[in-house]
Amino acid sequence: MTVLSLVIFLPLVAALALYLFRLGDRASVWTWIVASAADLAIVVALWIGYDGPGIGYETNARWIPSVRAGYHLGADGLSLPLLALTSFLFLGCAVYSLRQTHRVRTFAALFLFLETVSLGLFAALDLLLFFVFFDLSIVAMYFVIAGWGHGERLRSALRFFLYTFFGSLALLLGFIGLYLGSSPKTFDMVELTRNPPLADSPGLAGLVLLAIVVGLAVKTPTVPFHTWLPPAHTDAPAAGSAILAGVLLKMGTYGFVRIAMPMLPDAWRKYAWVIVIVGAVSVVYGALVALAQRNLKRLIAYTSVNHMGYIVLAVGAAGLAGDEAARRLAVTGAVTQMVSHGLLTGALFLLCGVLYERTTSYDMDEYGGVARVAPVFAGLLAVASFGSLGLPGLSGFIAEFQIFTGVIGAGTTGAAIAGGISVLGVLITAALFLRLLQRVLLGEPGTLTAKVTDVGVAERLAIVPMLALAVVIGVAPRFLLDLVEPVSSAVIALVAR
């Protein structure tokens, strides 16, 4: 077994071990923690040993030779940050779940399975393999929401499944289109990037791009495919929401950079203005709807629509004619935003879980003065909120600065207008997070404030490292940007050729 296969399947082996050895609740969580910690250590070692640019740690074995689909894995400057983010967040959720008491073994096994499929997707270099992991992630998260959620969890889980399964079907149609348009026919992502299919059939290329973009947009999600997200987040358990926002949403944006842009470069350039408009609308719409929320968890869910909109805006601007350096900066910012959003929003959802476990309510009007009774919680919520609104010194600022500089500086009037409109999203996001802090942490105590206790040891060990890494990226981003920038240059070169 290659080292990358070990990274992918180690959590699955741990999940099987939970049942093979009939482990109890406490032992199940600790097995989850140890497996995720080992996975993270291996990914960090892969990052340190990576000598790119280009694909490293490659494995290419026969799988379905009749359609030239293989078990093809690899890691580069795009996938390594997301592999590290995935391992890091799953470890944090495992530590946070030390307080879990309801069907703990099955809960841990589902998350370990979900970790395997998430890591597999970010390492896959074959479209069919990518699709298998993409679909399995839907199944695992459905059971997490339905089994351990609250409120209307069954309805929210069903809506999540139906929406995202529809997206996966559209994605499959797009992948079949890429296969049929390739010569020789293949599902290999490296070959499809090297020799883009449908170059002589712009009409068909446009239809294939539409199918792929719709499939990825549902997963991201962007307007108008976002309506499954708020109920899924609101009714999911805290760890489920953290993984849904921090990892699963990145599968869509990762697909834009890994698949749609380099494999259909002509069609991407032709319809990039549509992507830019969708991104700008998602930025402003997500921020405005979040501003209107009184439910804390729904508010954070809608900020995910806003933050994912920045990424869509950036990758759209990368397809427009203009300054190459600016477009490269936009793609680099998009990847940085994937990592930043995963850390900050993952921490925010776990902090929501802290409140809900003590009071069973997300209504901000029932809180107030929480900073007096839970000062550590208040400090963590403030750091996560300021990071999400883009305060300098935190990862959100680095990501958004690159995106706006790249989009506005791309040299086209349309991109500049879209970027200018999207700046409103930053202002609205700042307003909504400041209002959140004022309502929850300051003022007179609310009806539920007395029930709030400060974050426990396990919760601190889960949340503090996420925010600490967001600070590290904000202060010293070079270690991440040096890895991502060569990939951004390669993608822009492919789109521009």
C-alpha cells in the first residue's frame, strides 16, 4: 500500500476496528482521535517531503480497464492543503466529541468513513474515482444529520440528500461527456488536463461544462442551489456542521479548479462572465440574508454562501481575458479561502454546539452578557468572528485581499464591477458579525444566559488549534502560498492556452 492510500484508508480501517473489537463508547472516540491524529501526522510529513511543482506520491493501478478508469491518486499544491485541512478538522471534531454520549461507536465510525471518502476525493486523479468518493460523502453526511441531529433533522437530511444527489447526477453526466469527448477515451484527470476534450466542439463543451458546474455548484453551494444548506446546518450536530462546512463544501470549489477550468478551458473562458455574476450574487445575497437571521446557526450557514461566493467569483475572474498575474492571484486567493473558511467556520459551528448543548437554543435574542459568565467562550467567538469578517492578522484577510486584488486587477470592466459590488459583502459581513457579538456576548443577560457555562477542556482542545492556525496563516502565510502559487500558475496557463 502506498503512503497516500494509507492516508485515505487508515480511518476506514479504524472504523471497522470499532466493530471488530466491539469497542465501548470511550474507546471508540479515542480510536477515532488516534486514527485522525496519525492521519494528520502522515499528511504533514507528505507536505514537508513534497518537492513539487507537479504531482507527487502518485499511484496509478488498473481498475476498470474497459473504460480506462484507474485507481489513480496523487497530491500537489492544490490537494495537499485540503488533505491537511480535512485531517485537521476531523481530528478537532474527534476531540470535541469526547462529550458525545448517544450511540458513540456508530457516530465515530460514520465520521471515520466520511474522513476516508473526503481524503480520497482530494487525492483522486480519475474522474470515476472522484465521483465514487463524491457520492459516498453524501450518504455518510445524510446519516450523521438524520441520526444525531435535532429539530427537523429527518426532513433536513432528506433535503440535503436529494439536492446533493441531484448535483452528483449532473456531475456524472458531465464526466461522461468528458470521457466521450476525449481521444483516446479516458477518465484519467491528468490526461484530460494534458489534452482537453471537445476542443473542436464548442457547443458540446458548453453543455458538458454546464453539467459539471451545476453539479459542483450544488455542493459548494452557490445561489440558486443553496437552499439545502441552512436547514442541514441548523439541524445537524455541531461536529457534522463543522465537517459539512469545513470539508464537504470544498469538494465543489476544489472541482472548479481541478476539473472544470483546466479540462474545458475554451468553454470556461467563454462563459466565465456567468461564473463571475453567480459569485457576486452569492457574496451579496449570502451576507444580506445572514444579516436578517435571529438563529445563530442559520446566520453562520448563510455566511458560508457568502464566503463560497468569493471563491466562485475568483475562479470566474480567472477565465476572463486580462492581466495574467492578477488572475493567478485570484486563484491563489480562492484556494487560501477554502482553507481559511474551513478553519474559521468549523470553529464557529463548534462554538454554536457549545451553546446548544447547554441551552438547546440558537436564538440570539435569548442570550446577552455571555462574556460575563463564559469569558473563554467569548474570546474564541470573537476571534472566529473577526477572522470571518476579514480582520488583518487572520487568514480571512489574506484570502479576501488576494481575491479582490486579483478580480479587480484582472483588467476587465466586468470583473472590476463584480469585484466592487462584492466589496459590499465584506461590509455587510462585518456588520452581521459585530451584531452577533453584541447580541450574544454583551448587554444585559438574556433568559438563557444563566445556563451557559464556559468551554470545557475537550472543547478548547478542539477549537483553539483551529483558530491558532487561522492566526498563523494570517500572520505568516508564506508556507501555504508557496505551495499553492505554482498550481495557480499552471491552471491559468491551461485556461489561457
